[in-house]
Amino acid sequence: MSKIMDGKLVSQKVRNEIKDEVSRLGIKPHLAVVIVGTDAASQTYVNNKHKACHDVGFQSTKIELPAQTTEEELLQVIDKLNADKGVHGILVQLPLPKHIKESVVLEAIDQEKDVDGFHPYQVGLLATGLDGFKPCTAAGVIEILKHYEVPMEGSHAVIVGRSHIVGKPLIQLLLDENATVTVAHSRTKDLASVTKLADIVIVAVGIPGILTADMVKEGAVVVDVGINRLDTGKLVGDVDFEPVMEKASLITPVPGGVGPMTITMLLANTLKSAKKVK
Ligand code: NAD
């Protein structure tokens, strides 16, 4: 049996379900994506989101602003999108140019349209177990684990990385699944002694190969959130893939693991928003 948890396959399954639901909905969910500047990686991410929207029958608007756009100008654009009843989801592509404060911009997005789930209000809903928009990458990890019927209840899940966008929301989502959760980070002493305890280890650090085989328990489930571009141009995760796969019972590859799920969960959140206002 293959040990690979195929994020492309899970993603396609969820996208097909979304497409079916859209065809019955009577309105087109509409996602507006704002991008400031010409960062090549951000452009690629935004284009991928745009294409994914069209593939499932959503309307998608891309608003491209020059790098010198001021914070005030960006806030005006967001205000307009907030007021537009035909827009169900707003996403501001990060990172923003240095002169614009990210937190100010994210907090300006109407919470009802915050399909990235980064607004403090959404974070509060998640923390208190109330229904809201779950941050897409973290939600994508849970979706993959569920698809492969990985038992989470009672399992010991170790998350490596404590960012607002991946590690922290995963704490809550795994607790919601009744896992016992440990979080490791850059100040953790003896990372291996922590990861070795994990039934499920999720790595979201951004350092190629930081999780090596000696850090993983035999039979553990390994989820690699990392996306790192090597000097050779090759895309790799945070897991030393081949040796870790030998010991793991299930593992996500990079590319083709968590990556495709992030946009899929963004589509799911936008559909959820459109259904609320319908
Ligand atoms: P971040 O830089 O915000 O956070 C990295 C985390 O790793 C921090 O919490 C830090 O404490 C921890 N860390 C750093 N060095 C460490 C060490 N030596 N030992 C243990 N922990 C350490 O990064 P992020 O935004 O959470 O992204 C992490 C990785 O996931 C990146 O490679 C990023 O590209 C990738 N990512 C992928 C997706 C996706 O769609 N698959 C989405 C978001 C991020």
C-alpha cells in the first residue's frame, strides 16, 4: 500500500464537490484578490487562485496595485470591496510592501468576507470553538488527515512551527479533533526528543530537511507543510523525504501534498461565505 497522502487527489475530490454545489447554488461565489507590487511568487499564487476559482465556477476579480501604493489607498480599495454586496470573499496577498502594515490591512477586511481567516475576529471564533472561516493551510492539513482516515482522537500530534497562519491555527483544529497537541518552535530545546513522541508530526518551519528520520517514531504519520526552493530550482519541503518515508506509515510529499489543499480550502471558505448571503 502506498504511504503517500496525495494532496492533489484530495484537493480534486473537494473541488469537485464545490463545483457540484456551485452549479446548484444559483449564484456565483465571488472572490476578490488584491495584490500589491510585482513579486513573482505572489503573482504565481494569485494566478493559481484566479484559475482555481474559474475551474469551480466562481467569479474572481484580481486587483493589481503598484508597489508604491500607500496604506491609505489600499484601505480604500478594501473599503470598496467590503461594501460591494456582490463580493463574498476578500483576500490580500501577503507579504505586503514594507511601508504597509499587514495587521492594519487584515483588520480592515470585513470579518464576514475574511476567507483567509486571519482577522482577529476569525481567530477568536476559532479559539472559542465557534463557526467561522478556518485558515486555509491548517484546514487543508486536517482535510488530508481525515481523507486518509488517520485517527486523530487520542493521538499525540506534534506541530513544529508556531506561525499565525499555520502552526497556531493547527493547535486549535487538532484539539477540536481530540488530539493531544504539542507545539515545538525555534526555541525548543532538543527538537528530536519532542518529535519522536508524535503519532502525527506536522512540520511548518521553512527549513529544507529539518525533520530527519532519527526524529520520527516508527509508523508515525508525517505532514510536510514546508515549501522551499533550493538553489537548483527544485521545490522541497521541511522533511528529509526518502529516509523519513521509510519509517512513516503515511507522509505528504512536496510538491503535491499540503500545497494544493490551501487554495482548495480558500474556495471552500468563499463558497461558505456566498451561501451565508444568498
Ligand atoms: P514562519 O516563518 O512564519 O514560521 C516558521 C516557524 O518555524 C516559526 O514559528 C519558528 O518558531 C519555527 N522554527 C524556525 N526555526 C526552527 C527550528 N530550527 N526548529 C523548530 N522550529 C523552528 O513560516 P510559515 O509562514 O508558518 O511557513 C512555514 C513553511 O510552510 C514555509 O516553508 C512556507 O513556505 C510553508 N507554507 C506552505 C503553505 C502551503 O500552502 N503548503 C502555506 C503557508 C506556508
